[in-house]
Amino acid sequence: MSETQKPENGGNGADDGNGGNVPAPRAQGPEVIGVRKGMFGAAGGGDTSGYGGLVRTVAMPGATSRPYGSYFDEVADELEGALEEQDLVPGNAIEKTVVDRGELTFHIAREHLVRVARTLRDDPALRFELCTGVSGVHFPGDKGRELHAVYHLRSLTHGRILRLEVSVPDSDPHVPSLVAVYPTNDWHERETYDFFGLIFDGHPALTRIMMPDDWQGFPQRKDYPLGGIPVEYKGAQIPAPDQRRSYS
């Protein structure tokens, strides 16, 4: 590879005309969804980290405007064109497109998730054949879309990666299952359900995979109570988290 060539998937923004990259422009500013106090943002218990006075803003990156840079524009064009061929208005399926930290993310309306994923997998110009899993995220301050499901897709044919993200409210935590499109998601969806309470409609066997069947609640949600039981060691006992002293 010559000095003037760049790998296809190595960009982080638009070309500045001098062989470098500049950040992709923002169509919107960051969406502030909360303020976190302390190191971990825990409330209702003792802060034993020593960072009880730390305050920082929690913000989501806003939508990015074109050009996105790297191969991102080509992927966006191909996806939008493929959806239009299926008589689906791209703006109804893709809520926003974000380029942040060198990653391309399509925020997808949940009712169109399966069609978008199948299109990304099957269209010859896209061919994202592999989904490496789904992760859950909980933002209690992101009102109306507190739960997020994040999918990481990889094209082995074209050597590209992207992310899909779906947001749903705590009160209606349903997301269509992608097991029929990406069978490897079977166990990942079960784990995300187990820890975050996201319900993947159409999953062949959506049961707990880590926690006991009779466990109450979803332990990786940010509003899950610390609580717990004391831990006993030989000659010593560690109190439960909600009974420890606070430094704040």
C-alpha cells in the first residue's frame, strides 16, 4: 500500500482535501439526558469511592450531517436506496445517523428493525453477514427511551463495520428478535433480557441465562437497588453495599 492510500475502513470523518480527516459535522448538538454525581452515579447508598463530589453531564451525540466520511456515505446511500426499493421511506426506518469516535450508528425504529437488518445482510452492496451480538444499555434519564439495544454488524465481504441502535421506554420494553436474521443472536438476546429486561419478541426461548429463574428484577439496570447480603470471610465480615459507610 502506498503512502497516499488509506484502508477502506480506516476513516473517522470527512476528507479535508489535504489527505487528512476532519470530524463529521453535527446536524444537532448533543442531547443532555442527565447529570451524574459521584464516580458511578449510584443513589440511595453509601459512596465508598471517594469521588462523591464529582459531577458530570450525561449526553448522547446528536445526529451527524453529510458528508460522514470514510465508507459511511456509501453504506448510508446503499441502505437508503435498498429500503426505497422495498417501498419503505428511509426516514421512517432510520431515526437518525450518528458518526462518533470513528463509528457509524443507525438509530432504527423498532418496528422496522428486522427489515433493516435483513436488508443489511442480503443486499450485495452491503453484505453485513455477521452480527457479533446485542448489548443492553439503560439510561434512566433518557425519558421515553430509557432502554437501548445496540447491535454490532460486520461485513466480511467488504471489510466494514457498523452499529444499529433501537430505543424503547421502560414501560414498553419490546424489541423484535433478530434470531431469524442472525441466529448467533440467540444467546445474546437471552443475556440482554436477563440483565436489562428487554423483551425480544419472536425469540424461540426467551428465558434467563445467568440469573436464577425466580430472580426478581434486572440487575444491570441503573435503577436496580444495590442491596445485597453481607460477605463473610474467615475472621471478618463485609457489610452489604447499602449498609456501608459513606464518604460524601
